[in-house]
Amino acid sequence: MKNFLLSFLIVLAAFAAGRYWFPAAVTPQADMVQASYTGPLPDRAAGMDSTVLRTGGPALPYNPEEQRTIRLFESASPAVCFITTKAMRRSFWSYGEVESGSGSGFIWDKQGHVITNFHVINGANTSSIAITLSNGKTYDARVVGFEKEKDLAVLKISAPASELQPIRVGSSQDIRVGQAVYAIGNPFGLDQTLTTGIVSALDREIRSQAGVPIKGAIQTDAAINPGNSGGPLLDSNGQLIGVNTSIYSPSGASAGIGFSIPVDVVRYVVDDVIRYGEVRRAVLGADLRQYSGYKGLIVERVEAGGGAASAGLRGLSIDSRGRRYLGDVLIGINGNAISSNSDLYLELEKYQPGEVVKLNIVREERQLVLEVKLISSVE
């Protein structure tokens, strides 16, 4: 028994002494950072970053890249706003307004115009759209107009000009794959959220709310989630280069593939909507429809006094006995094949009202070319 007690005391004494011989073995590394550290920064050449010792202790300067990002956010975020919508809903017990959705937007000018996606306000009670600015103040908004083919809408609020900081508008002409981009929005209702990434690809084609394609979309890996819709995509100078509109994700959350409408498209849509209430597009002045079994688009009706009527384009006709006769079939414009309404929309998008185009048509099994002066969709 004596030997056992003696051995136990010897081991206990050795353990107590060992606490002071091997401090690194029992002290967590994080505990070694002293809050009162005021010495020189570690030498980068020694393999240590100057940001390592920020935890605890006095604030250390941010590196140049961080400083640029911070300044960009602080400069651009006051232009970004939070949009909430309400819609009428009927239940077993009641009928009334309920919150139907939320999204992002940004201030366009000092007159109070705010830009967002059409799908953010689609289906909402137009008298129940609220916009919350970065200062926390909320204003009721009215719909000025929209272009669902481009998934864009223009709203307006009556806020003092002193509270409105318009976004800085850039260009989408010189965007390059690999350049840094920044998205600010309200994902999942979390307002004023910044995510960063790069331009992953250009000239992507996405589908609009109207079912027609939007060509030239910017693909980015900056995290875009539900609620980011309508928010700005910025370049490294804090200038608007796109409007975040959709993500590609089976789960509905960011998977590193987001899409933005280029700012050059946004600019002409917004200018027209503010001026006319809708986009002033070039049109033929005729109704055309795709029929199964026919190559091209069947001309159903020609508007009197329009460009198509002046050129002699023929629509469907019915004789005195009720027999229907096929109208002209549009198969091309200026030699470019037309086989669907999407093809027609994208081709006419290249032109302005007043320009003349050559229609390639089939009439009674003969191919003809008609010159048509395009008219405006807005009278």
C-alpha cells in the first residue's frame, strides 16, 4: 500500500510540473492572440498576412481590395431599395389584401422613378406596392409602365429629392468575361445584401415573362437568390451594367448561375416607358400566327392604314359562301428566316419605326418580296 501511494504522489507531482514545461501542448492557439497587442504587423515576406491579427486588439487597416469593395457598397447602396407587393386573396373566411411578394429595385432619377423586374410586381394590386429606401423610409409606389418582354418595370414614388440618390448608369458594351461584378439586393427579404463574383459568360438567352427570349443576358456567379430580382449588377466602378432577373437552379436558390439584363437594354426600355408609358417598338401593322404544318407565320389580319396594308400584304379572307382563304405566309425579313413569333420579335427589334424592310413571303405557292415601312407600336 505504501508503494502504491508513493507512486501516485510521484506521478501527480510530475503532472503538475509538466503544466509549466509544455504550455503550447495544452493552450489553444486562439488564446495566444493578446487583445493588447500593439507591436508591428507580421512581415508578409515571412508568410503571414497583415489581416491575421485583426481578431481582438485594435482595428487594423483593410487591404486595398477590401477598401474598394467597402467604398463601392457605401456609394451604391443608397440607390438600392426594397419592394413589397400585396394582392387580393380570397379564403374560406375572408377576402382582402395579403403580402404577395418582394424584390429589389433601384432609383433611376431625382424624379422618383424606380426600376425593377416586371415579375416582381406581376399579379400585385397596383395600388399596394411599397418601396423602402435605404434610409428606412417607405413610400407607396405607382406603376408608370412596363415591358414584360424584357421583364422590366418602372415605378414612381413621391419622395423628396434629397432622399433620392440615383444609381450611376454605365454601359454594357465593354463587359468582358472574368471582370469583377457586385450585386446588391434583398435576398429572402434581407435588405442591403452585397454579393460579389465575376462575369461568367455573355450573350446568354433567357426567357421573359411574356415567353419571348431575351438575348444578350449577362451570366454571373455572384450569388443571386429570390428577392435579388430587380436589383443592380455593378462593375468595379460602382456603375450599373445590368439588372438581376433570374437564376438557374433546381432548388430555387443560388447555384452560381445568375442572369442580368444588360444596362443598354434597360436604358432604352426605361426612356420609352417614362415618355410613352410603354416601349416604342417597330411593328409591321399586321397580326401573324404560327400554324402547325406551315413553315413561317400566317398573316391573319392586316391593320388598315399601316405599313403592311400599304405594301399590299394579305391576311385571311372569307368569301360570300363562308369559305376561308389562306393569307400570305411570312418566311423571312431581309433574308433572315422567320419560323416563330419569337423570331419575328427578335428580328423587328433590330429596327426603328420608319425604317423599311423587305418581307419574304409565300402567296399561292409563289415566293414574293414586299417592301414594308415599319410603324410604331405607340401611336
